[in-house]
Amino acid sequence: QVELVESGGGLVQPGGSLRLSCVAYGSVFSIYAMGWYRQAPGKQRELVATTSGGSTNYADSVKGRFTISRDNAMNTVSLQMNSLTPEDTAVYYCNADVKSGYLTRGYWGQGTQVTVSS
């Protein structure tokens, strides 16, 4: 069994920064792609950033402001968010493709709330 646990959300003023972290616990043999998605009220879940095989991919709306990084030894992916705006307010979810035993599948974290407001 694998569990993704996120941390680092909260309330921040416009222009501020937050750092989200996600750790994969459990029977992790290897992790392929890892990423962050978000879902704002009344909207569909959308990709924020992903990393796989040393490459990264960002949504246009966060390019230049957010940075995704991972620590393979610690089974961790982080998202540094700078210059936050109210439009970044959402529940942020960690996602990872994890090989556990003979099975590889995608896992989601429980989500962490990010609120950008003055």
C-alpha cells in the first residue's frame, strides 16, 4: 500500500510565497512521474507542474513563478510557489506513478488548501 502525504498549504497574501511538499510512504519500489494538480471551487482539476526523468512541465499560468523539484532518495516532490495571486487559490493535490511490488499505478494525495488573499 502507498500513501501520498502533502504539507505546506495555508493562507498567504498576494505576492507571497509558499512551499508544498509531498512524501510517498509505504511499499514504494520506484516512482516515475510526480506532479502537482489543483482544483479551484467550481472548476475542474488542472495540471500545475510535473516532473519525470529529469524533465519538468508547467502550466502556462504558473511558468516563471512556480518551481517543481523532487528528491528521489526521500520519495518527495516539492512545489515552490512565488508571486502568488488570488487566482492560485485552490486545493493542491500531489500525484505520483508508483511501482509497488509488480503493480504500477497512479496515486493521489488528500489535498492541501492554498488560499491567497489580503
